[in-house]
Amino acid sequence: MSLRLRLAVAFALLAFLVGALEALTGYLSFRNLVEQDIRRDLLDLAAQIRQNLVLAPSGPELPGTELFARHYIFGFRVLDGEKPLLERGFLPKEGEAWQSLRQEWQGYTLEIYLRVEEYRQALKDFRRAAFLPLLPLFLLSGLLGLFLARRFTWPLESLGRALEHLSRLRFPDPLGRPPEPELAQVVAAFNRVVAAVRAALARERAFTRYVSHELRTPLAVLQAQVEALASGDADAKRALAEIERALRRMRATLEGLLELARLEAGDLEPVNLEALVRENLSEEEAALVAQGPAWVLGHRELLRRILENLLENARLHGGPPVEVGVEAEGEEVRLWVRDHGPGVPEALRGHLGKPFAKGPFGGTGLGLALVHQVVAWLGGRVAYEDARPGLRVTLFFPRWRDVEPT
């Protein structure tokens, strides 16, 4: 049985049980009232009969007939032991519903009979009115339960289909947000998982593509130099220099790619960016311009790494002096690095930060690619501007307003 059908049946049974319990409670309450009413009528009759009975020399007598002008049918007997001395009204017959009451009177036994057919009929009518609607109630509640179950389970069905697609690495579109907060939380978590898996696969594919692209050339150089050395056609010293240069390029490429692959390692924590820059910056490297504490939510090691990359780019491709600034204003914290070199033409600035982009100064482009990915991961952005002279690279981070953690 499917979950939807089980929920519908459970809802229908719950509604049926609640309705049955309410009907039974009402019936028992009504029956108790009827029994109390019968008891009161019998006691009232007994009191009036005792009041009108007269004990004559010949025995008990009841003068007059006004006592029998009632809306219900009753009768009574006065017994001496088990011998009837006086009988009035209607007496019980076989197959009829009567209720009786016995009391002592003047040494005799007074036995009152009350016909309760109307009371029994009222109870029967009440049972019919209370319990007959239970079957339609069960059916209607089943239909309502099926509707509600469908409403509650369709996000799970969509989630199941999306998981099936995801298991085949066919990424589904983000699922819509259901109105129920609990289901909405599950769907939002699944959408984040899909995005994370998609990003991880994209990084894996990019890693493979980047490795294949960037290592092809140094490997070709290595192979050519080894073959030349083996055949004796190359100068050993020159060949070793080429081999060493190719190895350095391969090592730099692999280090940059591994940094990109490990981008999401570690937990985020509040980091005072101004203090981190001051700790990792020497006076020989660059001049620091800072206004005071500037807190961001980040990864300390990755922030240190991107600072090193920016400084290295400024030293290798720019010109002295190099300046570093940290500013906190409004909702943002800005970290900028400026050199005084030739700068980057505007037409080429759009390629900065792309892995293996062919810039005006060579290199793999992985340093700035790491900067872009770390800043994007932390919810920020990167901007380039012509500083005249030089290039100014500015990183914008969301500001962490809390004070220093204790």
C-alpha cells in the first residue's frame, strides 16, 4: 500500500473513530437523561398515588379519576404480600416495554408501572440519527484524506523523482518550495545538495580539463628533452635547465589546481581581516592602509592564500611600490591591492580570474582564479580598475558585525 493511500485510510479511520466516539458519548448521555426522566416520572406517580390513596375499613381505595389525566400510560397495584387488593390504570402485558417501582404504604406494597415505549423509541431514533452518518463520514473523510495526502506527499514524490535523476547524474531543476515549513526545509536542503554536487562535478571536470590542458606542454618539453639527451643531440646543461623549468611549471599548476579542488574544506569563522593582513604582510612587501578592525565570516587559511596571490601578481606583473588597504564601511569590507606597474588594458580585464586565461604577462591564471572562487564562496565579488599607474584589485566581502569572539 502506498504512503498516500495509507495516509488517506489513516485519516478516514481517525475521523470515523472520532465521529463514533462522539456519537457514542452523545447516545450514553441521552440514555442517562431518559433513564433519569423515567425515574422521576415513577417517583412523581408514586407520590401522587400515595397522596390520593385512602385506607377504608374494606381496604385501600382511590376515589376519583383525575389522577389518570396524564400524557403517559401507567398503572398501579396495591398488594397484601403477593395478593392484589387494588388495581388501577394499565398493567404490563407480554411484549410491551414497562418499568416498575415498588414502595411500602400503610403496611401494604405499592407497585407502580410506567409504559416506556416512547422512551425506547426516542433512544432508537437517537441511535439512528447518531450512527447512520458514520458511513458517509468515513467515505467523505477518506476522500478528504486522499486529497490532503496528495497535497502533503507530492513534494516527496517530486523529491524522489529528483533523487532518481540525481543518482544518474542528471541534475534536476530546483524544486519548488512547498507551503509546509518542514517540507520546505527538506526541499531547500535538497536543492543545496544538488547545487553542491553540481559544483563539485564541475570542479572535477574543470580540474581534469585544466590538468590535461596545462600539463600537456611541459610534458611534451620533458619528453623532447629526454629523447634529445638519449640520442646525444642536446646539450646536457641546457636540457636540464629546460627540464627544471618544465617541472616548476607543472608543480605550480598542480598546487593551484589542488587549492581550487580543496576550496570548500574547513569551517567558516569570524576573521578580523585587518589583523590577518597585518600578520601576513611585511613592510618590504607592501604598505598597509587600514582603518581598524574589519570582521568577515571566512576561512583564515584561504584568506591568507588569496592575499599572497594578489601580492605575488602585483610584484611579478606590476611595479613597486605595492599598497594594501583594508576598509570597513556599511555592509561591506574591502580588501584592495594596488601596484604601480603598467596596468592591464581594459579589453583584457574581463579575462582576469579565468583559469589558464592568456593574459598580457603570461602565467596560468590559477592564482586569480582561486581569488575569484574564494571570494564568491564567501558571498563577495572582485573588481579591477585602472589605478593610473598600475592596477587596483578590490575584494568586497559581506561585513561581519559581531564584535571579537570571546
